[in-house]
Amino acid sequence: MVRRPLATGLSVAAVLALAACGGSSSSTASAAPAAAGAVDLSADCPATVVLQTDWNPEAEHGHLYQLLGQDYTVDADKKSVSGPLMSQGKSTGVNVEIRSGGPAIGYSTVTSQMYQDKDIMLGYVNTDEAVRMSKDNPITAVFAPLEKSPQMIMWDPSTYPGVTDIASLGQALKSSGGVTRYFGGAAYMEYLISSGQLDKSVTDGTYDGTPAKFAAAQGKDAQQGFASAEPYIYQTEVKAWGKAVKYQLVHDAGYPFYSSAMTVRTGDLEKDSPCLKKLVPVLQQAEVDYFADPATTNELVLDLVTQFSNGWVYSQGVADYSVRTLLADGIVSNGDNDYVGDFDAGRIQKIIDIDTPIFTASNTAPKKGLKAADLFTNEFLDSSIGLK
């Protein structure tokens, strides 16, 4: 299991369906009234809140699937799931529809999808995507489920015992003749090159998402990946490799973008504000509840992977590892305060400063005069809701 493109055929644990599924989801379905004592979204939010993710179901998205109870409906053709939107086990009076990204939307950006389909209220958008799309498709981030991006560069510690980070990896690769393989066009790689951590000569933008070339290089080459998945997969599920890797997060190498931030179309922010004022704290609480007890929601994630049956492979072991690593590496955390989900303007401005010349050179220049405040707001967050 690796992201973009689909994974090679690794085994996945069979899981039991949590409910009778298979019907089509609908953004016009009526919702049951909010439960007594629950957050009531019915007066301010759409009858169905549509959420667009950037990939297939996985533990990194657990905070969204936490919003579903046992009464859910799967649309295997559309790769979506819907049901009453729950908060701490109680109905909020509206439904939620969670749509997969990646192959389900033809690998288009979530920003593009949000502008093509106005039924989508919130979608996952990385900060660098928001910068690049800011001129023609502006979005505003309202909730950060991940404090750090899990994007990383990994290497073989047996081949490179003295390597401790990406910068020292770059020096080791120059000596060995190895390369760092990645998906071409990644802005973070342009940063790593321009900052001197990786010489362009030791980068290779032909990564295809499969483990074959990494395994065949027998440790000589490094590779991009996600800290919440590949280290476990390569050690446990890729038989051609079968040993530990080391890695450094791109965040910790000086590229602190927010990954999978929940965003709205900027032009709809004012209209959506009454809903967001109530909904964003529900999203915060769902994240807290998921990481306190992820087992049931991970069963749902695995059930969806099975039902969607699109070549994406995801095992119980990966899901469990992902939760542990997201917390252990500080990828999910309260950050420098006591609550979850807020954005730091300085971090966003740094990404704007790094990416503006990169995107300008590739003829996708951001909005002129773009500043951090154009890309996010913390106004809807509840400062009493944080990870314990």
C-alpha cells in the first residue's frame, strides 16, 4: 500500500461489514432530528455535509470516518459513504457524505474538484496546493487535522549508518551514486534542492508508487513516502525488502506545510460561517475521540477499502501502525497550545515565500500579493477541545 498511484497487490485482512451497505448515497436525503443534548447542526448546515478527501480510506482520515455511526450506506461506484453525522455517539440532525479522492476523482486536485462540484462543502487541501491554486481557485482552511505532514524521505540505515537526516542523506548519496526517488513536480523536493539538502543530481522524479525500484537498489537509493505507512509496509508487507527503514519528515527539514487541511471555497466562507461555527468543533471532537479509541472507526475504514475494491490495499497492521506513528511523531498533536486544529500564520507564510518562485517558474504563479491570512482562519475553533 502506497499512495499515488495505486499499490501493488499486498494482502489485506478480511473484515466484517459493520452494517448492511451497498445503496447509493444522496446529498438530498433527509436527516433524523438531532439527539437530545447533542450539537444541533440542522438549522445552520446543509441537510448533507459533503466532505472530499484526497485519497482512499486510511487511518489518517479517521477523524472524518469517526463522524459516522453504525447506520451508514456505501456507494461502491462513487467510492463514497454516507450516514447521519454523529458527534460523540449522538446525531447532529444532518447527514454526512465522505468522498474518496485520488483515483475516485481521476487524480485531480481536491481544490479543482471543489470548484467543479459545489455540493462539496469541505475538502482536504495541502498548503502548497492552496498557494498554487490561489489565483483562480482560492480556498480558506478552517481546520488542521494534522499538525505536521507525514510526508518524508526514507533510507536504508544498514547502507547509510551515519545518515541522520535528509541533509546528511544528500551527502551520502553523492558519494554512493544513489538517488532519492519521488513523484515528479513535488514542490517540497524543489525546496530540498534549493536549500542545498539534496543536490539535484541525486534526485529522480520517476517514482511510480511501487516498491520495486527501491527494493532492487538494495539500499543504495532513498525514496519519498509517508511516515504513517511506508516504514511498516516495507518492513512487514513488502517481501522483497522486509527490513526497517529510517526517515525524516519533510516538515522537520524546513518545509512546514499543512497536509490535508480542511478547507472551503473562499467565496463561500461568509455563507458557510454559521454552519462552520458549529461544525468545526464537531470535527475537533471527532479527532480527539478517534485517537482516544480508533478501533471501531478503523474497522469501518477497512470495510470501505474492501467494498470500494479499486486496487487500494490497506491492512489492519498498517492502520494500527499509522495511529501509533501519527501520535508518536507529533504528526497529530495540539501543537504549541492545548487544542487541536489551529494554523500558524508564520508557517503558512514560509510556504508562500518558498513556493511562490517555484510556482511562478512553472507558469502557475499564485495570486499576486498572497499572504498567509488569505489562506486560513482559526475563528471557528473551540480552544477547549484538544488531545489529552
